[in-house]
Amino acid sequence: MNLFSEIRALVVAQLNALQADGLLPEGLDFVNVAVEPPRDAAHGDMATNAAMVLAKPAKMKPRDIADALAAKLAEDARIQTAEVAGPGFLNLRLAPVLWQDLVAAVLKSGADFGRSDMGQGKRVNVEYVSANPTGPLHVGHTRGAVFGDALAALLDFSGYDVTREYYINDGGAQVDVLARSVYLRYLEAHGQDVAFEDGTYPGDYLIPVGKALKDKVGDAYVGQDETVWLAEVRAFATEKMMGLIREDLAQLNISMDKFFSEKSLYGTGLIEGAIQSLESKGLIYEGVLEPPKGKKPEDWEPREQTLFKSTEHGDDVDRPVKKSDGSWTYFAPDIAYHYDKVQRGYDELIDVFGADHGGYVKRMKAAVSALSGGTVPLDIKLTQLVKLYKNGEPFKMSKRAGTFVTLRDVVDQVGADVTRFVMLTRKNDAPLDFDFDKVLEQSKDNPVFYVQYAHARVCSAVKKAEEAGIDVSDAALNGADLSLLADPAEWAVAKKLAEWPRLVEIAGRTHEPHRVAFYLYELAGDLHSLYHAGKDNAELRFVQEDNAAVTQAKIALARAVAIVISAGLGILGVTPAQEMR
RNA sequence: GCACCCAUAGCUCAGCUGGAUAGAGCGCUGCCCUCCGAAGGCAGAGGUCUGAGGUUCGAAUCCUCAUGGGUGCGCCA
């Protein structure tokens, strides 16, 4: 139940009626007619811009349209008042019974309140994390992981059929480096002294992998040339690293539906097939690229390469798919991977990248546009850097990796719930400050605490009602007489709840899960306000020990808030707190 | 040099894909617990939305240019 769409439907119906009455010309387009919460609550519960949007095409004065529409709307029982204001806004005040109905609807739908069929079951693939399998996940990956996961949940809640996917970059040179690094640890496990030169991974996390390799093959690779062991060790190490990454993700309660291996594209004709598909569209040619302007690479020489004419699909320059020696560039398997996703029949694709891949967006979109003939939209969300702080100081150490802060360093210190919530308190394309102390602080300027506290507060109110001997079971609350919720302060909370389905829709449409976090913060604030109002006005307290019916109505409202908080936190992947400690 | 992202209160940030007097937290100022709901609450001050043009009934939001910051720019993925 979305009250805003309901009232918008009413507005449109009455506009049609005005046309039938000859008060509005025929043939008007109502798509731009919006029903929104007014910025200022004094203007009413909802406002519509219908008169202003239609004034021009109808060749009428906005106020004349607004007056006519107001008269029509006022006939409906749901509309208490309809007033024309400002340049032609129509401010609507809704009948109180609607707020009561809304609370009842929340209780009835439970966690599904706000779920919509906006996506109409369309298949959408959300690719995120996709970190190289060369070590544990670090903070940067963590933000992408949390963002992607919340976006996937949000789309699921909005009626899409979502696949959560991880692309394993196990085909390139970096896994050779990994294999050589593991080999060094393997030698070390045999008691040899080894040196980690530039271009190898010195992290401690490879020590157990080296030992495991020793356990598996004994000394078979000792003293052997890399031609003997490289392929084997690479496969072994990649598998171990993916195990590590899966465990890291599990720390954040993330589980992917699919892991797609880059390696599986090689030697199977898949890359060739994807390139061929582009070639058949005349988008592949042999050519020489212009050198980049400004700072030129030292060893620049013009070379002929196989190029993808990405400029025909919005890119700035054409991109190489083959190196001058004839082998594939990293871009080629990426094209093949996205071709595979297109062929798997997704209606929409979403990639979540780190901001350092920003230069990659246009060519990837160009590739998907070309491969799908423009039928499959690709949205690429970039997550900006996370700056870590501790005691107000920039924080850079890592216990495990020596060089970077890992996902586990963060989760170990503050927990999965806090990590997830905080990572979503910024827009994805804005840098994020993550202060280890602030995120654990119990105060209003810590959104995690504030939202969790609101939920816990409701739990505690329910408990208190039970202790007073009042039946606040689900059945009792469903049957509560909500007309006893008569105070505007209580309606205000219900109004905020009414915005939830609309908020979900907007967040889903814009692929912006952070909106959920901000909404929850506001809703929590409203709940806390109502609670505190009970200090001055005892009639507003949730628990009225001598009046079971009133208590049930108030607890019903509080429970409705908890349900929405819980649903919202569910989308963010955060567990609601039953009590604060 | 080019492309993309960003610029909103002293600080950190929202801002509904064009709506009314631009919001929140922190900080600041002022009130509020001898008692029943202060891990605080209420109220107030604080803004030319970086600048200049443009589009229109209407712009923080869209377009152009400028300024400042971030990211990236053939044989690394």
C-alpha cells in the first residue's frame, strides 16, 4: 500500500472527470502530475503540482485548474481539505482515518510493507566486489561489497529478480604473481630463506597457503623451474584466495549467487565469440591509436593493434582488445564476460566498481550497448574512497596484510552491523570518513546507534506493556482500536511511515540504497521525539497502565515503526537491536 | 591536454531525478531533571546552494562557460 500512489490515482481520476465535464480540454498528458509530501508540514499532508504542470498545455490559468480540481477532490471522503496555495499548488490534508488505516496496514503486511512490484520481475544482474583473488579484501572492497549487497536487496524488495555475482579476475598476470609469491612461502615452509622482491605479495596471509601447498605436494616443486609448477600453483593459490574472500564476505553476511571465472573464458572460444559479435557489427578493426596527450608514456611507440570502435557507442577513443603481440588485453575478457551476461537474458546489468575504475565506465557501457544492440542497459556505480580514522587521526595499519587495512580489521573492531550501516551513510560517489570511535559512540550524531536505539526502545515499550498485564500480542494489536490515536504528534509518525513505500521506490529507481539509511535516521528521530513528548504530556506515553485499549493503539503505532525500521535495516543487511547495552 | 566525479550553514553531510520560506547532525546561544521516561529534551542564531550566463510559470537540481578539488588516460588487471 502506497498512500502517495493511491492519492495520485485519485487526482488523476478527478482530472479525467474534469475533462468529462468539459472543464479541462481533452488530450492532456498526466505523466508529470506528481503527489508529494510538502517540504513544510504546515502546507498539509500532500501536495500536487497538477495545476501548474497542466496550465500550459491546457492554456488555462493554474489557479483556475487548481480551484476546479480542489472542488472535485473535496468530494472524496479521504480528503479532508484541499487548498490552493502559492503559484497553484494544491495542498491536501487527509482524513485522520487514513493514518489509522496505514498503521493497521503496516502491522498486517509486516516486513513486506513497502515491497513493490516496480521491477515487474525483470531480471537484473548486480556484479560487485569482483576483487582480484590475490589476497584478503580491504576497506575499499568493503564499501563496494556493502553497497552492492544493499542495492541487490533493495532491488529484490522492489520486485526485481536479482542475481548477485562476483567476477573472479583469475586469468591475468596478477595471478602469476600470486603463484610465485605462494611458491616463495612454499620454499619457506621447507626451511629456506626467501626474499620478497618488488612485484611479489609479501603478506602474511600467504604463509598458511605455502604450508598447505607443502602438505599437498611435499617437496616435488622444490628447486624446480616455474614451467613445472606455475599452472598448478596458480590454480591452487587462486582457490585458496577465493576461500579467504568468501570467508571475508561471510563476515559481512554476504553470499553471492554466482562466481564467474575469467579463466573460464580462455580457450573456450567465448572471448573469440564476443569479439566476433562485435566484428559482425563492423566494430573491430586493425589500427594505431593516437598517443595520449599531455603526459606521454616514456616508451611510447605507435603500434598496430586490434581495436574496438567504442567511439560509435559514446566512448572518447577506440579501445584495444588485443596487444601488439596478438594476445588479449584485459578488456577482451571483460567484453566476453558482459556478452555472457547479456546472453544469459538479463534485462538490466549493474556493475559496482571502485572509483579508480572510473575511466573504464564509458568503454564498458559502449561494449554492452554494442553487444546487446542497445537493449540491455548497464548502470555502473562507482564507490568512492573510504578514509579511516582512529581517535581523530588517519588510520593506516593492518595486522594481517602489513600494508592495507583489511575488511576483517574493520569488522573485528566494530562488527558487521555497524560496518554495513556506516558504509551506507554516504552517497556511493562521495568519499566516506570512517572513524572507529565515532561509529561506536552512543549518541545522536551516530546514525547506527540512533536507529538501533529506536528499535530497541519499541521492544522495551512492548515489554513494559506486557509487564503491566496488557495484551500486546500481534493478534491484539491487529484488533486494536486505532481511532484512539488522536494526537497530531502520533499522526506525524504515521505520516512518516506512509513515506516508506515511496522512498523505497525512489531509492530503487535511482540505485541509491543510502536513501534508506537516511530515511531510517529520520524515522528513528520521529519515534524518539514522540517518546520524549511523553515526558511533558503523560497522555502520549506508549504505556498507559490503566487503559489497555489506548496502550494497544499506541503500541501498535510503535510496533509499526519497529517493523519499518526492521525492514529497512533488512535491506541494508543490518540486524535490528532488541536492546542497547 | 582529454574524460568522468565532486563543490550546499563554522564542520560533516542530506535534499524526492524542476516546485512553495533550501534541511539534519555536530559546534554555538538560551531555557528544561529535589518526583513519575535526561545514555538527553525544547527553542534560537547561522545560507547569494563556488562564480557568471542560459532554458521556464519556477533551478541547489537541467544546459554552457569559468574556478577549485578528486580519479583515470595503449602492450596493468
